[in-house]
Amino acid sequence: MKRITPVVMFVYDRPYHTQQTLFSICQNEGIERSVLYIFSDGPRTAKDEVKVNKVRELLKKAKGFKDIIIIKREENWGLARNIIDGVTSVITEHGRVVVLEDDLVTSPYFLSFMKAALERYEHDPKVWHISGWNYPIDATGLGDAFLWRVMNCWGWATWADRWAYYKKDPQQLITLFSKEDIRKFNLDGVENFWRQVLDNFHGKLDTWAIFWYATIFQHQGLCLNPSISYVKNIGLDGSGMHCGRTHWFDTSLNMKKGINFPSITEENSLAVTRIKRFYRQSRGTLLQRIVRKIRWAYGEIKDR
């Protein structure tokens, strides 16, 4: 008997985006063998309450899964606390989890890819994280998927034994990381992911994803990316507080069902080179300002 792979979705107050995300995941192959958990955060202000309630009405239209469990937060938890608590509770029960937020449209084969990757690398201690999204880079020569050091959270998955090490402690990271660690963490100086650790330490931010990346990094873990994305982020349309409008991150959804995984469990230098080039090309324009905001929030572009 195959293990149930739960899908966890986090929503707030964007009815249109939630509808698109919900519709796409409900079209995925194999959902009849999965459980869908939806964590609906409570309104931050009275103004948000109307949209939060509209989102909660939409959730009733979810169908096709083996079971659908909706958790409505009575108060506003905020994205970081909501995700940390939601992922922890579900992964403790099921041993693995696939995670989506409310602005991610998926390929019909997104869940198939995630399940296959979870099975393939479950007992490989080097692999800590599965991403469903990839940068819009040239995929020539990368195979169907590749491994590298950086964690992407636009549609992702992991296992309970890896998530158990998750720790949100910016002060400890600042104490432990050397200059060389920080440079490598920053994709060899091409990016400044470290800034978010500092901003959390100084109380300017309250985020979760950078600490999952830091946890993986500290354990020399690797992350699997599809070479062609199974996820499209539709939230970069001005609806989120931290970002403007851009099509720079648009990706064609991968419609490939079968997947050939990397034959060697090591970082793909060609993929890393192309992603570094992607970051470098974003400098010096309006796009730079948008990308800077996206980097600053590191996957937590939400309207709250």
C-alpha cells in the first residue's frame, strides 16, 4: 500500500489567486490518493475580513482529493508562523509534505513529480528539499532535474526527518557562519540571501523560508529542482505588498509526466552558472528593484 502524500496549501485574502491555485492543484493527476490540508489565516484588519471570508467560501469548491481538511485560524498568525506550524503538524502525522501558497498555478503533473522525487530521495541523506519551481533559464543539458544548494519555496516538499532540524534562530546563525560560509550561502557572492537573516535578527522581517535554507545549508544538504518548472507564480502582478508587476519570472509549465532523476547526487555546476547569470542580468533596471524586493522577501511575497 502506497503512503499518502499530503498537500498543504496556505491562503489568506486573495480570492482570484486562491481560485487559480485551487483549480490547478485539483486538476493534478493522482490527487484521489492524497489529502489536502488548507490553512486559512485570520484577517489582520477589519478591512481584510471581507476578502478572507471570500477566500474561505472558495475553499468549499475543492474536490477530488481523498480527504480535504480546512483549518481556519481565528486570529491573524502571519505567514511565517502559519507555515511553520502547519507544515510541522502535517509532516509529523504523515512523514512527508507537499506545500503550496495561494498564488501558485501548477502543472497537472506537479504532484506526480513531487511524489516521485519524495520516493526517489527519501533515504538519500544528501537531499533535503524538493522544489516544483525553477528559474526561466536555458534547460539544455540539464536533464529533467538537477541538484544544487539553494532552496526555492514556490511549491516544495520535504520529509519529517529533515524538517525536524528546522530552526529559526538568526542570532545563532550570525554567531556560527564564517565569512566564507556567508559567501557560499549567497551563491558565491552573486546574491545577498544573508541580508534576510540580518533583517530578521534586527526585527525588520519575520520570515520563515530563509531559515529552512539555512538549515539545509548547515547540513550540507542539496535541493532538487526540475529543469523546466512545474509551477508558475501568478502573484507578481502588483497584488502583493512587497512586489511590483513583472513577467520576468514567468515560466512555461512542464507537461512531462515521467522524470529521469540525476544519476549523481551532487550540485550541478552548469545549472548554478545559469542561475547566477539570471541574477546578474537582473541588475540596473526597474526589474532590479522588483527582483530586490523578491529577494528581500525570499519567496514570501504576500499581501499582509
